[in-house]
Amino acid sequence: MKVKEFRELSNEELNAKVYSLKEELFNLRRKKAVGQLEHGEEVRRVRKDIARAYLVLRERELGIK
């Protein structure tokens, strides 16, 4: 997802999205450890999505934009 898409979500939806992304990251890391993960870039994508969600939450907390 792009930052613009995260900005369209409410705070509750963002928190739920972060939770689901963390679950996905956990599952991807587990697959990577076992050797079942074919595309390692998925871990990177999920980590960046989590960071984007936290960015939007922090912007709202500080009152930016």
C-alpha cells in the first residue's frame, strides 16, 4: 500500500491494519526460517507497510496536515 491509501483509513482501521501486518510478518519469518519462503522481498514489503502505517498514526498524533 502507499502512504496515500493509509491516510484514507481511520485510526481504528490503521491499528487493525498494523495488527494484521504484524501477523503476516510473523508468518513470513516463520516460513523463511523453515525454508518455505520463495520470495524474500515479501518480508521487506510488509515491514515497510508497517512503517508507513506508524508514520500516518504519528502524523495524526502531532497534528501534521
